[in-house]
Amino acid sequence: ETPERPGNDNFIDWLNALYVNQTRKKIGESWDPALTEAAVAKLRSLQHYDGSFSWFPCMYASDVLTMLFLEKTNQLERMGVAAEGLDASVSRALKFLDNRIAAIADGSKNWSYISLIDYFAIRSLYLDVPMSDKVAGVFKQFLTKSEKDWQTISILDKARLANTLLRTKGTAYYARSFDDRIDKLIASLVDHAVVNRTVGCYFPNAVMPFRGLMSSEIYAHAELQELFWKVGESETVKGLQQWLLLQKHNQAWENNMATADAVFALLSHDAEDLKLGAVYYTYKAPMKTVKEFGNDMTVKRTFLRDGRQLAEGDVLHVGDRIEVRYDIWNGENRSFVQVHAMRPACFYPVDERSYGSSYFYKEQTASGTEYYYQLLPEENTSLVESFYVTQEGVFDKGLVEIESLYAPEYRGHTAGGSIKTTTY
């Protein structure tokens, strides 16, 4: 779909808008050159002084988001629809990545190559850009160390490692022994593949035990498709393309990063018959009838007046100051979590500012408050807001929703309900 222009400084949304817009140009759909220009300008402004990116400018530098930027700009280049004006940003991001690789290697004399698989999977996309002597030395050690103990790494990491080895061909980093290693990695991957006529080819638990923005099931299968395409396994590639299209059919893809990963995999590897039709049934229900729900993440909302929790049926008065507390429980540490806290139409925030810190960003909107956590810790987190009651009547409370950006099945929301207000 035609991407909307983001209304804030959300790096992920701006990168995705650029990616989707340029991809539409690739497939011959209408695209918006003004959006491309705006996205390039915004991404340049969001880059930190050290070349890194974060979800919002106030947050700490994120290795993952910086690598995501490098990967997506590289993909646009390979599709022939690179956006002009980002070359300097790419160079700065590569410098940041090299510095992080050096820091990780310096952090331990006996560093594990596993800790650098994702870093070199991205850095190897840019082997035409020279590494410093330090990072080049680490890369050579990585290529040597990864010869051992690769059998126990995840399916996604095996694919990343094989793709990295393949990219060294034609460079000073390549060794003949890599061919045998690549063959062994591919043979190991084939052992995990499930193939049938209905779903195509897929790899169960491709990203276990860890999941993330650059380690989702869609992302992993896109990486696997690139690998099998490079080594000429056309039937496996077709099976993976069939599986990816089936995910679109089942999940009603939206304009997000998982969709971007799949679209690149399909467009860049000569996928055939990309049209797939489906009918989705949607319905509306009164918000007050919605029941509380949570899947490894829950959020509960409490209303307080003068420090006392409101009971069911309590009446509020215009002018009251109400405190609202959101108690979040999270089953494990998760990156990139968003909380959408709707508010009753009779509430007006005491603090109208949008602001953030190194860990989260708070954005006030017309209908509620958005919280963005670059890292939401395990177990319990509480948020508190204050509002004034401004109108009388009966109003829906709205819902408070929490969702993992990279794994939306991990989500939760409060129950619905209503609030009655009156004048004194």
C-alpha cells in the first residue's frame, strides 16, 4: 500500500516508509518522490553523531537499528531503486558498526564468533568499503573461529554465516576451504526443511531461542531464500516463495518491516505469480464489551482520585484530577515494545508534552498516549499519567494495548468499560 508520512521522529516508521515507497517504484506502482525526499532528510537528521540510529532521537544508540538501516539501504541499491542522499549516512553507519565490532572483540580475549554473526552478516554486504586493520583482523579471526561448533547455532545464524562466507568470494578474505564449509552448512539446513505441496518449504523454529526485529520467522526465511538462490537451489527457492506468500494470505500483511523483508526476498529472486487473493472478515464491537487479554505480556489500568482507587460505579466530577496507573507485566526482556493508552474523551492530560529518555519515548496524541520502549525489562513496569475531567456524560474508557513490534503475537490489552461524569 501507499505508505503514510510518519507524524513524529520514529526512525523505524521513516525507514519503512522510504523502503515501501521505493519498492512501489520498483514494481511500477505509483510512488511519491516528495515522500522519498522527506524520508531521506528525516533519516539524515535522526542519525546520531557517532553514526548510529535509535528508535527515537532521545534513546541510546541501537546496534540493531543501525544494522537495519544498512541492510535496507543495501537492498534498495540491489533492487535498483536506491534513494539519493544517503551515501554519507551509510558511511557513518558503517564506521559505527566497525567501532562496535572492535569493541566487542576487545571486550574479551576469548570472544565467541557467535556474538558477531549478525554484525558480519551486515558488514559483509559492504566489503567494497575497506575495514580498518583492526576490524579486518577481527573478521579474519571470525572466519576461522566459525569453522568450529557451528552445528549448535540457530537455523537463521547458519544461513547468515553461509551468506557471509559466500560474499567473501572474489575478495582477499576468501579461502578455498569455504566451499566445503558452505556445503556442510547447506546440508545441515536442508535436514531441517519441511517441504510439501500445500505450504511449500519452511524451516520450523528458524529463529529459536531468540527473536527480534532482525530475527523474525519472515526475516529468517528471506535470509534462507537468498542463500538457496545463490547456490542454485531453485526448487527450494520456489518452495520458500510459496511459504512467504502463504504467510501474506494468512496474516494480512501490513506496511511493516516483516513485510519489507518478504517483499525484498520475492522481488529480488525472480518470484513468479505474486498475486494472491483473500477475503478477510472484520467486525466492530462496543469497546465496553472487550475482555482483558494477554499473551506473555499483560497490562492493567487503575483509576485513582485523591490517592484512592475508583470502584465500579463511582461518579467523577468535572474538574476532578484523576491519576491513571498502567501496570505492565512482561514475560521476558523485549526490544521495541509499544504501549497505546487510549483515554476517555472527557479526560484532558495535565502534562501535554511529548518527551523521552534513553529508554523510552512518550508521545501525546489527540486520543491517547503512545509509549515506545527500545527495551522493556522483564517482569513489572508501571506508568502513571494525570488527567483533568473536562466534560459530563458517559464515556468509554478506551483500551490500553501493549504489543511487541517484531512479534505481534506477544501482546495484551485491558478490558473495556465506561466512566460516568457529572458537574457538582
